[in-house]
Amino acid sequence: MGVSNWTGFLFAGRHGRLEDRANNFTAIRTAFAFLVLAGHAIMLPIGLPIYGEFAVFVDNSVQFALDGFFILSGYMIAASLMRSRDLTQFALARMFRIFPGLIAAMLILWLAVGPLFTALPLTEYWSQSQTLLFPFLIVGQGDPQASLPGVFATHPLTEMNGPLWTIRFELLAYLGAGIMAAIGLFRNKWGVLALFAGAALLSDVEMAWPYAGIGDDTLFYGARFGGAFLTGAVLYAWRDHIPLAPGWAVMLIAAAFLLRETPASMISGQIAMAYATLWAGYLMIPGKAGKAIREVEDISYGVYILHWPIGQMTLALFPGAGAAFLFAVMVPTATIGGWLMRVAFEKPALAWKYRLRRKARAYTAIPAG
């Protein structure tokens, strides 16, 4: 291969089109979910803090996966808001994406896992305010890591569902994007660029002079996930000017590595990850393997919100179980659970969303009498 051919391969590439549906993003989201599962298989039996070189490496990888979820979310949300001006349908789509699975997971924990695994008599379990408030704390995100009385109380980590804390930030990102779309900033590429610049500045400031006080965790994660979300959004908004090629991905990763000890470390890492994820997402994998990857069922959300309680139940049934045993149990069980949640809750909810959309369009089409 000549120099010009190599240069073309490394640096010349087209940005794909979501409309073509020929991408690997569902498979990537699912891989992120299983990466989080792997980290929690290590975390559940030992608690926090994480120690050991391999465990720390996996935990760092989990943090990248969490950023990856928000990057892809920002990319998809920007695509939705820049194609359509119907904010009602946008809000319905977001609600039907998050809440059916969240409510289903909450009910399973509250009505099945809690009564089966509590150390308390059932009359006492159901009489506790902690039990009665649990549905509101989880669904309303008042305390997404709430515990149930007497359930997993002797485990290193007692939360019923630790990963649910990120959903609050996902909902805030949806709300913020909707508000910015309503005032026009999320409708054009310059507005999205301005929002990204503000998020990048907040990220740098938070890394340079971290705030310590009331709400410090909320501010940090808001800056972190907001930066990831808007990184994805700006890459969609400017997609016509951003070629996707492996050479640029390597250069951005190298730049992030060089900036790792600076205040720009967080946002530069997110930019590099976002670009590499989009390049991999639009990479055309040939043959049956590529077709299977592109058409994989989206079980990522189900795996994400079910794997933690599966791990907790496994620890309760097999005290002293280690990370390898938990991983071996959690992977197939969360896969089956994620698939069941997809077909029993998520797909029916999407069908309801489309019915509501058709009814709304039919209603608006009726001429005034």
C-alpha cells in the first residue's frame, strides 16, 4: 500500500448516518453494560474502596463505560432534537425509554427480592417506612441507591441497586437538552458548540479547583456527565465536518494521554473516547458477524439495571463467593433478564409511544369546528 493510500486509510473517512441504521451502537452500549457488570462483580464481594491493580484497572474501565453511555446519549439526543421540533414527542420518548424498565426493576426488588431475602419477619418488613417509601425513592430518584430493611444488610455493599444513581443525571441531561432546544440553542450546530464550550470550561474549572461543600458530588458528576453528553451532541451537530478514521482516533487518544495530569484531563479523555466510539460505531464489519452485531437486540438497559441485584442475591445464596464466581453467574442471568425486560417491558412501552404519537397527530389534524 502506497503512502497516499495509507494516509487515506488513516485520516480520510466518512461520518456515518444514523438514518441508515447501519451501525454498531447497540452492540457498543451492550458492551458498556457488561463492562459495568464486570466492575461490580469485583466490587460487590469486597466493597469500597477498590484495591488491587487489576480491580482498579477494571474500575477505571467502568468509569469510561459510564462516560460512554452519556456520550452516545448526547449523540442520539442531538440527532432527535435537530431533526424534529416536537418537544412533546421528545419528552414522551425519553419517559418511555427510562421509566418502564425502572418501574419493572423497582417492583421486582420491592415485591419479590425484598420479601425473599429480608432477615426480618414479613409483617415487620412491610410495616417499615423504609419499605413503604422504597418505590417513590427509586422511581422519583430521591434516593436511587435506597436499601430495603434487613435485605443484604451483612453484605459489603447494602444497596439494592447501586447503578441506578446515574439515571438521575441522564434525566437531568434530557431536561437540559429539552430546555435548550426550546430556546433554540440545541437546534443548530453553533448553539450546540456554545453549550459544549461551556461544559468544557466547567469541566476544566472543576478539575482545577474542585468544589468541596454541600452538593459537591452532584456538581462533579454534573460536570463530568454533562461534558460527556455535550461531547456526543457536538460531534453529531458538526458531523458533516468530522471525518471518522483510525488515525484521528489515535491522535486524540495520545493527546488525552499527554493531558492526563492537567485540568483538561476529563474533557480531553471524553473527546478521545467519543471520537473512537463513533469511529467504531460506524465501522462496517463485513459478513455474518457484522450483520449480527448491527442487528443485536438492545438489552443494554436491562443488563445495566438488573445485574447488581443479581450479584447481591448470588452473594446471599453463596456467602464468600468471589468475583470470578459472581461474574460467571451474573453474565448469563443478566443477559436473560435483560432480554426479558426488553421484550416484556421496553418494546411494549415503545409500541404505546407510537400509538400516542399517532393519536396526537390525528387529533391535531382534525379541523376546528
